[in-house]
Amino acid sequence: MPDNSGYTIATADALTLFLHSQHALGAAIEETTKWLSEHGVESVAINAVVAMEKLDKNVNAITYAIMKIWQN
């Protein structure tokens, strides 16, 4: 990527929006998981928990990338 502050800001902004989307998806999956557990669909709820764990892992990587971009 060229050493251009415009590209850097645009990239960080895009990743930040992506991060917010990750949080929203996680919240939606969490609510769905709660409902599934309360209605006796444990096997599906377990799969939803696995999806949330993957989102959490990706959130950490995205946050790290955003921080690295802003440091440069």
C-alpha cells in the first residue's frame, strides 16, 4: 500500500466499520443462541456458540490490524 495518509485513513475506517459489523453479528448470534437454548434446541445453540467464538477471534485480529494501521 502506498505511503499515503488518505489510504491509511480509508483502510482504518473500513476496518472499523467491519469491526462494528462483527460486533453486531455477534450480538445477534448471542440472542439467537439464548432463544435456541431456552426452546430446547441445544445442538443448534452449540453450533451458534462456535460461530460466536470464530467472530471473537476475528474481532481480535481486526482490532490488532486497526491499531497497527493507526501506529504507522
